[in-house]
Amino acid sequence: MPSIRAPGAKKSTTLTVAVKCRPLRHKERGRDIVQVIESKEVLILDPDLSKDYLDRIRNRTKEKKYCFDHAFGPDSTNLEVYTKSISSIIPEVVQGLNVTVFAYGSTGSGKTYTMVGTKDDPGLMVLSLHTVFDLIKMDKRADEFEVTCSYLEVYNEIIYDLLEKSSGHLELREDPEEGITVAGLRCIKKQMPTILGLLQVHSAGKILELLNMGNSRRKTESTEVNATSSRSHAVLEISVKRKGRNKYPNQVLHGKLALVDLAGSERATETNNAGQKLRDGANINRSLLALANCINALGKQQKKGLAYVPYRNSKLTRILKDGLSGNSQTVMIATISPADIQYHHTVNTLKYADRAKEIKTHVQRNVGVVDTHVSDYQRMIDSLQVTEVCQLKKKLAEKESELSSKPAEKAADDELSWLNIISHEISENVQERINLQKAMSELEETNLNNRSELQRLDDIISRHQAVELDGAIVKDLIARRLVILDNIRENDEAGINYQKEIEANEKQRGQLQGMIDEAVSRNGNKTYLRILSQYRLLGMANSELQLEVAMRDQVIRHQREGLKNLWNLLMGQGLDEKQISHLAVKQGLRIEGWTMTPLALVEKQSSSLTSSRPTSVGPSSGIEYLEGTKTCDFTISIFKG
């Protein structure tokens, strides 16, 4: 008969987050930018030296520090990670609790190595299975165990069974008692009574064979970032049912261990993927974005109260729903790379891991009873409900009495609470607007570089086609051009979304100001509220002006570099001042101030750009356009690795 979940005591626990940094590879010649301090803190250094001006303006350091439950350096083994972060909760599976362990990180950061491992350094999946079976062997109460194993992958939002040689598409369903289930998923069962002489499985060997077989069927591809990149999310689930034989012969404990190896996020510009690989990467990023959105929503839920969590945006998030916020003890292993070229991926992983620390789950033992009628449970529930309702009514009456006796204190507390809330909302609105404007600026700069690269590719393709060189080279260039066009289109779409968010932010700011104005008009403490309003608005304007100044300085810096590069290019071609002057007149330009050297001229022009008209080009810079002539535009693009 199916087991029926009995009421059990719940306990709240936060999600455990551990960070593991992999070693540098031989081909990664960049600087090591990650340090692990005292097995708790992770320190990362921004390698981008081109934004020093922004750091100086905002008095920021290039170092970022994050604190986690556990942090492991490049020399740590999988056994050390398992011992310190997971081994203490694995025994709970045999006691009827749910445990979820998942690895999160960018492609090539070591997720699969951490979860699966090698023969010399077995991963968390292998070590966890050995522990579960060892605990079953050491049981001294003569209980009967039933162990069930399933192994699936989510590839392009389609679920496949890794234990079947030719698996079809499987459907994800929600069962009111069992939770999220996969219809048609194959499960391997082993009856394991622990009476001496009847133990059928002496180790985790059988399930390890199934694990190796399933791993051989996973979708993997070689990219420029990772030679064996996993293109799917894999979920190994071990279910342990424990039936008592002594005092409570009809009691069943049901624990589940879910071990998840996620595919890594990637950028098409770094992997240079095309065709099916490019589509796979887009689907991987989409499902990981859905997971990140759930982590963000759950983090806000713990800080601000109830918030909508979009679990249904991806099959991956529906599978991990219990592990993220339901009945499960959960460990997140965030894997990062110490290479400076992976800085942005590493920072994003650390941000999501830091946010995941706020997530709480509610764990309770899964206890079922066989041969007990449903009506017995209904009577128990009705009795509990009547008792609880009486207690709540009594508490409500006591609270109402307290509130009625202190109306003045309540009004003062309400006003103070409202002021704190509105101040917090204004601060968040200002910070959100600054972040959106900064993201918009960086997106526009990226698209400018993409369009410059596109123009360069078009010129190269035209030259190759004109002389009819190797067609394979032209084909590769055209494929690269399509990737850049896709990036430009995606960036344009992202820019539209940013603009919508900026408009929504502006609308929210108007609403907040309206609330303050209304409070000023009807509240007795008008002076305080008016000062608060003016202070917040001035702070908002000051932050936006700081951002505009930083963006202006960035434009000036790029103009200076462009002018220097142009002068060095012309002088490097062997042109003297007379030849340069003649060439400039033919292009519709007049150049003045020949008494100085080209680099000195550039410095003069750069200083004039920082005057009262920083974005204009006029006589003060030494260059002006001739009337009635056709101008020639040029662009100097600087790409950073």
C-alpha cells in the first residue's frame, strides 16, 4: 500500500554554500586573481586596469571579498570538500530526511570533476554513495532497507533517462504525495534486509557501475574553453526506504539523496560555437538564468517577506524546487576558475553563491505508516485544527487588548516604520537606476566594438573573395560574422529591456515622491518629512551626476587614446608634417600648431577636451572642418582580451 506522510516536526535551516577553486591549467598564462583565506573567505582582484579612473572617482578598491560556509583552494581534493561540507548530512538520508547537493559554475570551472571525479580522486557522487551503503551495513536494529536509483539528464529542456540505452522524451509531473516525478523514468531497486547472511549488495559497486554507464551517455562537446564540456544537466537520485521490525513494524522512513551536476554557463564570443553547439549553449544559459532568478527571488523572500519564485520557467528549476526551498537539506558547491580571463564568470558565480546563503529550507522527517486508514489521519488533523484555532483566537484577543491600550505608541511606531520603509525604497530605487544606466553604457560600448569588428570582417571577406583565395577561410569568417550579428541583435534586445526597466524605475521614483508629498500634506510633522524628501532627492541627483562624470571621463580617455594612436600611425608611416598637412586638407581638415611635436599636440588636444565643452571638437583643439568640403569619418577600436 502507498505510504501516507504523517505530521512531523519541521526545522528551518539555511542553504549551505561551499566554494571550490580549481587549479590553473597549463595554457592559462594569465595572473591568478583568486585567493582563499582561512577556508572561509574568497578574495578576487579585478584584472581590468582600464577602469582605474572609475575606481578613483568612487573610492572603490579593486578587491572583492566574499564569505561562505566553506572555501577550498586549488590544492584541495574532492575528499576534503566532501568531508568538510557534505559528510555530516549524508547520514540523514538513512533517517528519512531529504538531502540535495548541486554544483554551480561556468563552463570549465570543475563542476563535473567535483561531482564525478576520477579513479584517483573520486567525486562527491561516489563518496556519498559509499557513505549511504556503509551506514546501511552498520545498522544494528535489523531494519529492512530498499534502495532505489535513477539517473536523468535535462538536454535542451528535454528529459532523458541515462539508464536506458535509447531513451525517449520523458514528461515531468507533480504528484501530491511524492512531489516532482518523471513519468517513465527507470528505477533500479535492491531489497537489502540487514539480517546476517541475507545482505544482497555488499557495496555501492552496482550503482557506481550505473553511474559510469549513465555518464558515458551524457551529451558532451569540445569547445575552445572546455575540451569535454557537459551540454546537459544530470541528476542522480538515491531513494532509501527503511521499514522498522521492532517496536513499530508498520513505520516507514523515506529519505532521498539528489546529486546534481549542472551544465556550465558560457559566452558564444569565448567558445566560438556555431550551429548546434551555439543552440545548446543558448538553452543551457536559459535554464541557468531561470535558476539564478529563483535564487534571487528566494534571497529577496527571506529579506522582504513573500515573493514570487518562478520555478516553472525551466524544467531544471522544477526538479530542484524541493532542494531550493522545500523539504530538504541543501548544499551548493560553487566552482570557480582562478584565471584572470574568467573574471566576469567568477564574479557572477560568487554573487549568486553569496545570495544563496539567504535561502532557507524547512526540513522534516518523511514518516509513513502502512495499513493505517485515511480516516484515522483525518480525525487527528481535525483534532489538531480545533486545538490550534482555539489557541490562535486566545492569542488574537490578547493582542487586540494590548493594541487598544497603547494607541499612541502604535501610531508613533507606525510612522517610524513607514519612514524607514520609504527611505529604504528610495535608496534601492536610486541604486537600481545607477546600475541600469551603467549597464546600458557598457552594453552600448560592447555593441560599438562588435560593429567595428563586423566592419573589419566584411573588409577581410571582400578582399578574400576578390582574389578567390581558400574558400574554407571565407566560410569560417562568414560563420564568425553571423555570431557577431547574433551578439549585436541580443545586445539590442537587452538594451530595449534595460530601457523599459529604466522607465519603470522612473515611474517608481515618481510614485515614491507622490507618497512623500501626500504624507507632507496630511501629516503634522511636515518639516521632518520635507527635509527627508529633499535629502533623498539631492542624494539621488548627486549619484546620477557622479555616474555622468565617470562616463564623460571614459569618453575623454578613449578620445585621447584615439588621437595618440592616429598620430603614432601617421608618423610611423614615414610622413612628415608637410605630407600630413596635405593629406588632412584633402580630407577636409585643417591642422594648426605645427611648432609642437605630435605627442605634445595630442596632450594639448586632450586637455582642451576636458574644458567646458568636453564632447565638441573646435578651434581650441587644433582641428576644424573646412566649409563646403566632404568630411571623412574614422573609428579606432581597442579590444581587450
